[in-house]
Amino acid sequence: MLGYDSWAEYICSKRMSGSYKAVDDFLSSLEAKLMDTAKENYDTLLQLKKQHCLEQNVEFDEKLNAWDTGFYNNILLKTKYGVDAEKIREYFPLD
């Protein structure tokens, strides 16, 4: 297709990134740098879920589902960082 191996190579050559390889290298380096932090965050949220399940007498399934992340992230923000989204919302009314 127009002398390119893929759509990604074509579109990258037309944009500021310059080449598909530059984008791929950037994303690979970013992944390597963030993997440890992502694992720590995942483990923290999983521990919060485990604790919450024990408090509620609910069976802990030993996994963090996509729909769990927002709930347990909100708990983490409240308990560890003192951030309450409901209090912040008062300063930004939608009317």
C-alpha cells in the first residue's frame, strides 16, 4: 500500500512522530519504565479489595476486575491521600 508495510507506517510518516519505529521505540521504553509502578498500583488496589471483602463478609475472588478499579481507586484516594471527590465536586457546580 503506497510503498508502506502497514497503515501504521504510512500514517506515522505523515505525522510529527516521523516513523513507526520511533513510535514503537517510545512506547516500548515507556512500558518498561512504568511496569513496576503499574504492578505496585495493581497490588495496592487488590489489597484494598481484599480488605473490603473481608469487612463486608463477601468472598474475595483474588482478582481486580475492570469495574473494581474506579471504586477501589476512590477508596485509596480517600484513605491514603485525603482526597474526597464529593467535596471537590462542591467547588465545581454543573449548573
